[in-house]
Amino acid sequence: MVRAFSSSAISVRNEMAMLAHLDLLHGQDRSMARMREMRSPTMKHKSTMEMQQLSHLAAIKMLCETTDQTMGSEPRYHRGLNFHEKVTELAQAIEAEWIVAKYYGRDFDPFASKYKRVADVGNGIEVKHTESGFHLIIYPNDRNTDVAVLVTGKSPEFHITGWIPVSMAKRPRFKKSTQDSWWVNMRDLQPIETLIRSSYGEAAI
């Protein structure tokens, strides 16, 4: 009887573990479905060949102007990139800024070095790009008065995913424990179409 009870208990534990795992997978499926919904075709923006070429040239120029090939003013935690990989990453970041500028009908100069002195786009838009991630990452030197806009995707196709005021993104709940940065999941962002109608949009755009 002891053996039978022990075997039954193990079976129950295994079943409970399996159900918990299925719940986790279902939760991940729902999360991924939400991500796909947020990356709907209506939000897709495609860059032109001219935008791609000029962004690439601007990235090379920016990297060659610094002795240590610094990629902008933000800290970089993936230091294993070679020069060509740095060019690609920086070029796509510049291209993402251009996409947002085009979306709001603002002029954009890919060769302008901002380094947090002025906004990436308009009067107060800080553009954050990730090729395949799900987070908007904020750093200490991002200006609290700006609005951060997340752009995802790989050149030439990008998605303007959403926005959040930088001051709100720097709340403790978003703080990354292993880095001096704040990671905001895209599900916590406001839909991009609401920015222009908000009080933040009036100042930022």
C-alpha cells in the first residue's frame, strides 16, 4: 500500500507539473499572440533604398570619428561586435529614427550627431530600436523630458510599436537588476497612434 500511495503521489506531482508547464506555454502563446497583434501590417513601415544607404554611410562616419568606435552615447553591453556588426546595428538605429521622423512628417538628417543634446526626432522623441526583442530599453542619460518610442524590425521593414514618457520608464518596476537600465515590455507601451493626441505629443512632436 505504501508503494502504491507513493507511486500515486508521484503521478499526481508529475501531472501537476505538466499542467503548470502547459499553463506557462499557453501564457507564452498568449503573450506571443499579443506581440504579433502589436506588429500588425497596418503599423509596418518600409524604408527606401536611399534611407538605407545614407543611414549606412552615416553609421560608418560616426564610428570612424571616434578612436574607440563608440556606438553613440549609450552604454553597450554586447561588446563582442566587430566593426561591420557595429555599423549594421548603428545604421538600423539611425534608420529607425528616420522611420519615426517620416511617420510624423518631420525632416531628418542621418548625419546629425545628437548625443542626447537634442531629441532624435522633433522636439522630444527618443527613438529606441530592437531588431527582434520585446523591450524598450532606457538608460540613465536619456532625457527625462523626452518621450521614448520603440521601433522593432530589421531593415528595410520596421514597426513603430508604442511609446512611453522617459520619466515613467525610469520607475523602479522597470529597473533591470543586472544593468544600469530600465526595460519596458512592449505590452506596457501606449499605442503609437495615441501619442499625437496626448499632451506629451504636443510637446514632443
